[in-house]
Amino acid sequence: MSFTDKDLKQIQDNDLTLEKVAKQIEIFEHGIPFTNVSEAATINNGIMPLSESHMADYLSIFERERGNTSLLKFVPASGAATRMFKFLFQFINDYDAKEQTLNAYINKNNLRDLSLFMVGLEKFPFYKQVANLLKAKGIDLENLPNQEKVWHFAKTMLDKDQLNFGNQPKGLLPFHKYKNDKITTAFEEHLYEAALYATSNNRARLHFTISDIHESKFNEEFNRIKDRIEKEKDVRFEISFSYQQHATDTIAVTLDNTPFREEDGSLLFRPSGHGALIKNLNLIDADVIFVKNIDNVVVGNYKDELAQFKKALAGILLKLQSKTFKYLELLDAEDVAEGDLVAIENFITHKLSIKISEEYFKYKDCYKIDYLRNKLNRPIRVCGMVRNEGEPGGGPFWVKDEKSNQSLQIVESAQINLNDQKQEDILKNATHFNPVDLVCGIKDYKGEKFDLEDFVDHNAAFITQKTKNGKALKALELPGLWNGSMAHWNTIFVEVPISTFNPVKTVNDLLKSPHQIKA
């Protein structure tokens, strides 16, 4: 494929190489193989149940070890809030009060979301903010007819010359309103959470991956709330930010796999999804890392329960990691007893959910030691899993690779061949869902950081169809951060209650009870 000198300079300016771009185009041409799921992970078959007695044990381990453990909370937060307001953008662009009533418009377009938004209007944390802006323009929101009221409200929220919520980072939108009229953002709620479980010796470290154009806004918000929360929680916060690197962008192509070009003839490069954040995570130095999305927060009275489960997951990690390190040190000894090999085999099978290859049992002891060392000496992730209640996204499965080795993986439905009846049936039988609730150990038994990019399954990428300027294109996303980017980690799935999962995907999610203070 030929590129002009102008193209080559653009590739270089994006911190990419011609070789990397050529490989991306090759992926578009050949496609990406589907993931071969062998069965859904279920309770006691890949998913660990969490009894009260075990919960107490893991909490005790975490509380005992946290003073000697560096903790950090890692929060992907680069997304703008545009998709939260998709139905409202449609409404303010399409609705004409002169042509039809609001109810007729809602019924004709089956806009249940708009109906719910209208009914819950006064419960949104930004209601007074919007009402005051309208009042300053001489519009009394309280006394408007419903159809004018909701239109003016949505217009004020989303208009670029007004609040412009759709183009703000989701983490800095008003999320919660407390009884004293205090309004909090998702960013602030993450600080309160971190004070409960991501603190060691009264220090809480948080890292947010954000868009570089929003860093000043996040810093302003942090400086506004920092002293108040530190005093209230008796904790000192250390906040850091990073951006999705341009070197992780991928080229877009047309439907016939030729480079997609902008109207000025330049190539189109696109951010490659949250899988690119493995590079950001790789730069973090901490013993235990909590990973949680920016929009998955709750109001204060739900936080204590949530924090208990986060600490329990960390306790599981610390317990398994301690045993793993002990066995790795044992494998380094000159003479490993047969009984020790059996103990390690039982540990990785029953505690780490690693299925040992049948060929292993034919190996000489020296090769068995190498095999076990390879299986044990990896990053560890403990992932909370909730009962599936119809949420879109990934779930826990046993996956078979090209050599018929099986491992636990988080798999998105887009990675599964739904034209294969057996694969579709396995997907339908899944009982649990991935809420992005991870606790990660990224250091080896010698205290050195793993290079996390060594454990990525590069075949677990995605090809999606998008449009730009009305033209269809294909986009390439890197293996997801908690999917293919962690494919070769040791993985433990643990059942946690649905109450730990409260994302805000649409603005109406803010009306749900975990985002509303009880009267």
C-alpha cells in the first residue's frame, strides 16, 4: 500500500510507524478470529462464592496488611458525557411544539427515556442550576407548560453556549445532591470511596486517565474540594493524571479496507478504545491497584457496603499472592520435593482456577518446574462478578485457545461468533456479568514490576463500523483493558452483589436509588 510523503509525516507526527500502520490494515483485511468460549464460568466453576465467614477472613487479611502495602485506585475517566444525553440531543433537534404535543411526540417515537426524564426533572442534581440560568434570562421554569419546560431544560443543559454538559468529561458533571444542597461530581465521589478502602497510613493515591484538554478542569475541581474532604476523612490525597497516548491510535479504513481520508485528503486516526490504557496502567507503581470506571459511584449512605466488598477482593488478592510468592521461591530451590509439586498443582488448580495441560503429567520434574513457574509468575487480577440482569457488556467465561488450553477470561459478546449455535447457547447460559470491579497485583515475587504488555492477547481486538462526515468506515480497537489486555494474567472471579454496580450510562440512571439521597 502506497502512502504519500504527507501521509508518512502524519504517521510520524502521531508517534506511529509505517510498519505499525501496515499491520493494522492487515488486521482489517484478514479480520480478527472469534474467541472460542468452551463454557460460561459459574459459581464453583470459575466463580468463587463469598460467604460471610470468608468475607470476614479476607477483610481481616486486608486490614492487617494495608499498612505495609502501597495502594492505588486507577480510574478510566477520559470519556465525554455525550452518550449520556443521546435521546435529549435528538429531542431538542427534532421536536417542534407547533406541529405536535409533547405526549404525541413521545408516543410516536416511543421515547420512554424522555418521559422518564420529564417525570424526574426536579430530582436531578443540576435542577436548580438550570432553573437559575433560565431565570436569569427571564424564563420561569416552574410555571412553563410541560412541553416547554422540558425543552428549555434540555436546551440549557446541552447548548454549547450554556452548560454544554454533552461535551464535558463525565467525571465532572453534577452526579449527586445531598440534603444540605451540596452537589458532588463522580470525581469527588471517587475520592470519598478511596478514603474508605484505598488508603494506607492515612494516604490515598488515585490515578485518573483523562483527555489532556480537560486536565485543568480536573485540577480545578480537585483544588476546590481537596481540603474539605481531607479534613472530613482525615486522609491526604495524592492525585495523578495521564492521557491515552497518540501512539495507541489506530488508522481508520473504508469498507474495502483502504485508508479512510478526511475531506482535506489526510488520513484518519482514531483512539483505540480503553485497551490502550494498559500502557497507562503499566506506568503505575503500587502493590495493590483498585480499578473502577468513573461513572460507577454511589451516594454516601451506600459507600460503606461497597467498600467492604472492595476490601474483601483485595484480601483475596493478598492471600493468593502470598501463597503464589511462597511457591515461586520454593520452585527456585535446587531440589523440589515431589510433595511440593503436588501441593503447587493443587493450588493452581483449585485456588487460581488454572487448568493444567494433560501433557504436563508426562513431563520430567525439571520441565514440570518450568511449567509451574511460568503459570505462577504472572500478574494477578481478582474480579468482582455480579448476577446477570440483562446489562450489555462482557462476562466471565472459560475460553479455549488454538492449543486447546483453557483459561478464565472476560469476554464481550462482540468477540463471540453468534452464527455458531453452540457459541450462542453458551453466551445465553451465562449467569454473571463483568461490572469492571478489579483488584490487581502487578509485581512479581521479587518485588519487581511486571511489564504488563507481555501479557496481552493481541488477537482479542475489535473491528467496529462507524461513520465520519456521513461516510461509513471501519475502526480498530485494541484488546480491552480488562479483556484481551489482561488475557494472560492469573484470574480469579468472585461473586459480589449487584448493589456494587451502579454505572451512569444515561442521564436517567441518576434517578435510581443509589444516586438519590433517601428522604
